[in-house]
Amino acid sequence: MDPRSSDSPARATLIATVTEPAALEPAALERLAVEADWLEVRADLVGDVDPGVLRASFAGRLLYTLRSRAEGGAFAGRGEARRRRISAAAGGYDLVDLEADRDLASELLESIPPERRLVSWHGPATDLAGLRSRFLHLTRVPAAFYKLVPRADHPGEEMVPLELLAELGRRDVAAFAGGEIGFWTRLLAPRLGAPLVYGAAGARAAAPGQPTLERLRRDYGLPELAPVERLFGIVGSPALASLSPRLHNAAYRALGLPALYVPFEAPQFGDFWLEIVESEAPAALGFPLGGLSVTTPHKDVAFAVAGATSPLANRLQAANTLTLRDGVWEGESTDAEGVVAALAARGIEARGRRAAVVGCGGAGRAAALGLSLAGAQVSIVNRGSERGLAAARALGLPFVPLAELDVEPYRLIVHATPLGRGAADELPLPVARLAPGTAVVDLVYGEAPTRLVEEARRRGLVAVDGREVLLRQAAPQFLAMTGRALPLDVAARALGLEVVP
């Protein structure tokens, strides 16, 4: 069915963007045929590909794109060389991307019928009037689809393409903001009429902020477009790698809640708060914000902007949860509960254990306080003495400089620094010196256990994966934001945990 049809089902058209030769192998194309409606061949990255070869393994429709360097691609040629390649592709592809600033010459248009044209523009941030003017320029040429992607460098700029979609009310315009700040607009755009959603076929993104096709499907439930009456999200820098959207959205789908949870990449929390939250810009489009998870490095500032805060957040001077209730943003910290509950789920009692929490950011301070309240004898450990001493004094706990840490006397170690995310990173702790019976908690997480967790388990120690902590701290967040209990089995499976820990 044509995605522009007024009686189209609540479903987006997924386009798998090929940026690497591996995605053109027959087995890969057959897999993509199951997951995507269209295949976009980025000829500037993988070269020209015979559409007949593609059709032998991919049953969907084909889009040819020769993205220029001027618009974020790799093709440096111009003039006749560019026109020749595009014109040749038009004979075998279902759709050809034409850049409005360089591909609308009459001789090229004569070789491509309107139903095979996608007229596009990628450029710098602009206001609504500027983007509207761009749209009018594009639509002077008849085409099947139009695509506008202004880059967003600062919070607030990403709202412009969504505002244009809402104003136009058309089903032939794909518009979203480029860059990491604009990531979340790709998820709301199809709910405002944008017919096409692009996802990288493999690990290499075609542009900054482009998600993989797998993530679009797994984390956000695409191509289905479930109703959205309220928007939630995680604010951080970085935020795009967070597994929180996968967890929360899976729970929304399981409970039938009309909500969407997205990552908000925010280098500066204050700018995000002013331009997105206080401006109520999403609400103006029909997607009011109801709650925010807050991660590194913004938990302190989140506490400062909250209109009301819990006693625990007050003691920590940090908040990882902001919930809008009766017009007031309330700040809470669930990080402490996440660590203690994850240990308890493994049968580990914190009471009486000597514990070292390595790292004194918002998550580290919360873990230290939570364990202390649970009866553990906690020391705060940090590389920087000044910051570590300040955190330890605020919580009434002893401080140990990281360079002086002897891990052997401790029976509980919590790693709360950003180190150890990569498989090749050095171990943040001397696992070989940990005594038998020591429990290790790594707050860093990814799609699989970190090296620290794997090494600890290899030595026969109980090691709590960061995903287990995420699950447990998300439960009170979910309840505060939605009023419903988090279905732990659904959330655990979404995180790749075989059973609820």
C-alpha cells in the first residue's frame, strides 16, 4: 500500500541504508528483505550496484542515492559525471534521490519520471520560515517524495522539521533533524506524517545520529506506529547508546500504554531544559513530556532544576529521575535502590559487608549512600582527591584515593566510573587481587557483560551486570512516570537477560 494513502495503517516505511559492501551479500540482503520495505544503496559509499543483482535477494523496493560531500556524503564529483551516474541508476531503481541544489537540471529530470524521484535537501540548522522556503523550492519539481534534513547543533533546533511536518499535514514529506541531538526527531516524524524512516543496514551509520535498522525495530517497535499520548526519555551526554529506551518501550507495548521513550542527547542540560522542557515544544505538537531519566553528566543539574525533590535526592544533591506531576517537576534518585535491589536479587546481603564504591559521580554517590543505608561499611574511592573528599564528607563516609586502594579487605566492590565500556579497555579494578566471596557490581553496561564482569565471574566471584542494576533502578522510575508497575520479565528480556535476576 502506498504510504501516502490516507487510509494507510499505523505503520512506517522502513528503509535500510547500505553503507558497507557486507550488506550487499545475498544472505544479508535476504535478511534485510524481512526487516525493511526499501533498500537504499549509498552509491557514494559502496559504488554503483546492479539493481538486478539486488532484486535476486531483496524483494522490496530500491532507492539509489549518490550523496554529495556538500550534503554530508562522500561523492566529490559534479556536473556531467554525476548526472550520468544518476541517470543510469534511474533505469533500474524504483526511486532516485535528487539533491535539490545540484540535480534538478532539465536534462536529468527528463530521464527520470516524477514517480521515481525523491527530491532532497541536507543542510545547516534553520528556522521554520527558512525550512518552509526550502520546502517550497523542492516542491517546484514533481516527485514521489520530498526529504528535508536540517542539522541540529543546539537543543531547540531539532524541533523545526517536526513543526514543518505538523504544519504541512502531508504524507509525501520526510523531515527530521540531522546529528545526534536530532536523533529523537526520527522517531516522532512518522507520527506527524513522514512516510519514510531510514536505518543503517549495518554498524556504519550513513550520517551522524542515524540509528541501525535493528535498533529502530528492537528499541522503538518500528515499523508499527503505536499511539503516543505522552513522551518520556533519557537525557545525557552520551545518551544514544542507552538501553533505557529498549526497556521502557518494551514495557509500554506489553501494557498497551500510549507512550514513547526516546534518548535526548544533551551536551548542556540547561540548554535542553530551556529549549525543550520549559518551552513545552513537544506538547505543542501533541507529545507532552511526562518524565525524564537523567544520566551522566547531568544528575546534579537535574536536581537543581527540579521544583520539588525527595529526601534521598536532597542528601545526594543529585537526581536521576524527573517526573511532571501537577505542573511541578519532581526530582528523585533511584540509583541507590538499583544497586541494593540488584544485589538482593542475587541473594547478596549488603549489611555487614565492607564495600568500596569506585567513582563519586551521581551514580557512585547514590550507590554509596544506598549501601550505607542498607548496613554496609562503605568507603568512597576516587582518582581525584578533591572531588572524592567532597563527596565523602557530604555523605559522612570515609574516602580512599584510588592510587591507595587495596581491594583485598573489601567484600563488595562497586565500579561507578565511565571506564571499561570497550572490550579492549583496561580493567578498572585489579580483579586478580579480589578475595574469594567478593561481590562485584559494574554500573557500566552494554549489549553484553563488560570485561570486568566477565573476569570476575571467571574467578568464581558473583558479578552483577550493569543491565541488572538498570532493570532494578528503572522499576521505581517506571512506576513514578506511568503509575504502573514495570513488568520485570518483559524488561529483563528486552535487556538481553535470560531471566529476571
